[in-house]
Amino acid sequence: MNDDTNAGRELLVRIASDLGLDREIARTVPDPVHPVPLPSRLAVGALAWASVTAASLASGREDSHLHSPDPDRIAMAYRSDRILLVDGRAPTVWSPYSGFWAASDGWVRTHGNYPHHARAFRSALEVSAKADPDEIRALFAGSTVHTCVERITRAGGLAVAVKAEDRARDAALRDQPLVDVRRIDEAAPRTREVRPNVTTPLDGIRVLDLTRVIAGPVCTRTLALLGADVLRIDPPHLPEIDWQHLDTGHGKRSALLDATSTQMTDLLEAADVIVLGYRPAALARLGLSPAHLARRHPGLVIAQLSAWGVDQPDRAGFDSLVQAESGIALIESPDGGRPGALPAQALDHSAGYLLAASVCRAITRQAQEGGTWHVSTSLRRIAAELLGMPRLQDPEPEREVDVADHSQQFDVSGQAVTTARAALPGFTFAPPRTWAGDAPSW
């Protein structure tokens, strides 16, 4: 057993303990045949293996501990945006407004993939959509990191300072559960027929999906993979990026609806699970905070994902921004100067699988014990975990993987779509559906 496998095994056993699973079962899962090929100075492959394996163990299949997920398939799933093809073409994943920018006294990381964030970026810098990249670089170079971040944030955009790791902060975060599973109110158990040996262990479970951008959608895609009826709801005024939904929309229905409408209340009344991926402060304004949901919908499983944690309720963020501010970007520097990045959006994907695992466990415990359940994690908490794992002096070299062995083809409303296959052993994705193409009803 190598260091990477040891790290993954140790993490899996701790996750199992957090979820209330048998730690001994976590120890019996076969070792991966080789490390997950996500080369990094940090233990990204071990984190990925433990996260996917935790979701498999929590899925409800009685034989899940007999199978170790394929490490190559895990890597492809974590890099799914690199596999995705729409009518034979790879989509443009990153906006020109997303990236690292050298300021006069350090580095800034921005995220501008969504049109409203791109507009805020341009407004803050007072440049047009036709601005030359060199012009933008010069604007950053002529300002301090603090000034750039403040201007972009004040305009409604997304930017963070690239920082060194804060070991004390990370240690404090690691004192908290990686996935927090807790009973927050009383309620009678909800009964349903349980069929753990079939390929749809969550058959009959209704999941209301209020998430976007990788982590939340990976969670709800995993729940749909396990047989849940997942209905994704988006606000009418906020279009989704088409390729992003095709990458993570497998097996779900998708509709538009105002979250404050009576129709949303009706959906919640019939739901077993709600998965929340918006800022905690925004959820509170919409009457969708966990405390409010628990009062109005007893017995609900409430899953909550945030970028920075509930102690920063007004702050938006993405995987790339958390990597930059937590110190990961500097650790992954390719040359000791310019910031780098993990080989995949590993914080997002790991958070998605871990949140799905915790939802599965909360569903089981609700049926057995009753109660209203709240499960949560954050990208920043995942980053702290990764930063506390053993580091690799000599990362594994890039492993060649045959993408054809780990991809699926679908027809989605006349589009030929190729995506990564499911990473959980024994399960196969249903096709993605057109975003916003369904009615907001069960």
C-alpha cells in the first residue's frame, strides 16, 4: 500500500465515522489498483478516491464495500469538463475574465464565467467587452491586490487575493466534521419501500435541487444516479451555461420557478430532500434557510453547500477562488512564482460526492429514527482537509487514460453529447435533459 492509498484509506474511515457508517466496512473496501491519476503536490487523488468511495458506501447497496471505484474513471469524472463534447466540439470552459492577474504587490484570482459576473468585472475596471487582454493586465499591474479585489467585489464581481496557506485556520476548520450530519428538529419517520439490492436504492425519494456550478449539481446528479427523482429549480432571471448543465444534469428534470412562489411551497411539501447551493444569506432572504425549512417542513432532509462556510453568509465563491485564497494556488505554482491550480476542480467534485453520501445517510436515519436532518459542508472545509493530508514530494507522472473507456454518448434534444461515465461502481447515468425544459412539478 503506497502513501496515497494510505491517505485515502485513513480519510475514508474518518468520513465513515462522520456519517455513522461502520468504520470496519470502510476498512474492507479493496485498495484501488493504482493511485487516482490526478497529479498534484497535494493528495488530490486520495481525496477523490475517498469521496467517491464514501458515496458508494452510503448508497444503500449491500455489496458496495466489495468494490473499489476505478481510479481512472474517478479521474475522468473529476475532469469531466475536459471530456464533454457537444456535437463533436469541446465547449469553451473558461471566460477570458477568469484567471490569475499580477497586481503591483501580488496576485488576484477572478471568476467571470457567468455573464453577470463578466459585466461586473468590466464595470469595475471600466473596460469594454472588446478590451485587449494586455490592456486588462496593465490595469491590474498598476493597482494593488486590495484595490483590485475591492473594486471588482463592490461592482458585484468575483475576485480574491492569492494567499499563502493559513495553517492555524486550516487546523481549526479540521476540528469540525468534514461533512456535518445532524438532527435539527423532531418529526415522525417517513416510510417507503426499501430495496437495497436493486440499482436504484433511492427509488421513491424526491429531491428538490437548488444548486448550480459543479459541487451541488454533482451531489444531485449522484442522487439521481441512485434512483432519486431530482427536480432542479432555477430562478427565471438567471440563465445557466448550457454546457455546464449538460456536464452535470444527468437523470434530472429541470424547470424555472420563483423561489418565493406558492408553487415552490407545494414542491417542498412533497419533497424528501432539498439541496441548497446558494449563499446562506440569499437563502435566508428567500425563506429557505435550514431553520425556516425545518419549521415548515418537518421530516425534510436539508443539504447545504457553500463556498466559504456559514460563517461567511454573504460571500459568493467558486472552487478556483477557494483554491487561490486558501493557499492551494501557491502550493501548486508551476515555477515558484506564478500561481497554479489543482489538476481538476477537486474541491467541487469532492464536496458533491461527500454531500451526496451524507444525504443518503440522513435519508436512512430519518426513516429509522425520525427527525428533520441538516447535512452540510463547504469548499473551504474541503480545502482545509486537503491541505492537512500528506503531501507528495514526487507527484505521480500524468497517466495516459483511454477516454473512450470512461465516456458515454447521449442524444439531448437533437444534440450529440459525450460526457464522463459515472464514477460509482455498478451505476450508469441516465441522459441529461435540456435545461429548463420541464414543468416545475413532481
